[in-house]
Amino acid sequence: MLGWIRVRFQPQTEGGAAIPDLSLLLQASQLGKLLAQTGWVARVVLFILLFFSVFSWAIIFQKYLLFSRIERQTSKFLQLFRSTKGLPEPQAVTMAAEGSPLVSIYVAGYTELQSQVNPHGGLKSLNAIAARMQNASTSEMRMIERWMPWLATTASTAPFIGLFGTVWGVMDAFGQLGEGTASTIRLVAPGMAEALIATAAGLFAAIPALIAYNHFLHHLRELGGRMDSFTAEFVAQIEKQYSK
């Protein structure tokens, strides 16, 4: 009966609300104690993983904002391009949908078109226009993909960096056990816990980077397909206009 009362009893504040559970504070204090006891190798490993994690999160937020803006501006550009009879002026397109990679591709194709029109009103080379737009598409994709390899590197290397810190900590703990400075497993346990922190930190840095990389890679493939489709649509429209 008393045991049941101890389990069910929760201290109350003056307003009648239950005091928040202190287990999180205890866990945080224990984690801080373990970090304070870590050796210099573990601290170097944790610092490297912290750098990887912070930089990866910065890239994740930057890419998220970038793809959101590209999606909005691309929809505006396609609506303007398809609702205009003929070819809209590049300046008007740039002002209306600046930030979409399709704008740069369109400007490249439009500029090349002006140079390919012969004095008789025909086209010198339709393939030159497509090639110019394809080059612009490649340049845009290269800019959008910037820093993406960092996410892949973090996802693939951070667990191994953490594992290195864990192995080093385990070696140090068992070394103390062999030298007699720690005579029981209970005394070695804190060192083992310190070592496992490195593995946890490695996973903490790697998992978000891996999820974000796969997510953004999917967006990149979709965007590449839209670029190719727009290039084909533009070339087909040019061919239709100048074949009359």
C-alpha cells in the first residue's frame, strides 16, 4: 500500500499543477558529468562530430529554403511562359520569376535563338539552341548541387568517427582494468559510458544528414527532369514557329 502511494504521489505546485518530472534534468546532469570526464581523444572526436552536425544542419536549412523558392518561382515562370503567345521578353520573365533555374535556361535559349535567325527569317541550327540550353541547365544543376556532397560525407563518415572514439574509450577503460587502477567492472562502467557517447554523437550527426541527402536528391532528380522537359518544349515551339 505504501509502495503504491509512493508511485502515485506527485508533488503539487501552489496552483495545483504537477511539478515537471526531474528525470530529464538528472539525465542531462549525468551526461554533463560524463562529458567532463572524457579524455582528450574523446573530446577531439566529439568536437569534430559537433562541427559536422552544425555544418550539416546549416546546409539542410539552406537547401530547404532554396528548393522551396525554386518550386514557387518555377511555377510562376511556367505559367507566364505558357500563357504568353509567342516568346516573352527575357527581362519580363526575369522580373516575374527570378530565382527559378528555368529562367536562366530560357534566357540562354532566347539569346541563342537571336543569333541563329538568318536574314531570310529561318533558323541556321536548331541543335545549337538546344545545346546552349543544355549547357545552361548543367550550370544551374551544378550550382544547386553545391554542398550536397558534404551531407553524403557526413552520413557516411560520422558513424565511423564516433566508432573510433568508442573503441579508443573502451581500450582505455580495459587498460585501466588490466593495470589494476580499476579493479571491478563497476569502476570501469563510467569509462564505457563515456566511450559510447562518441557512437551516439556519430549517429546524431549522420542520421539527419542521410535523411536530408536522400530527400534533396529526390528533388534534384525531379528538377533535372523539369529542365529537360522545358528544353524540349522550348525547342519544339521554336521549330513550330520557324517551320511555317
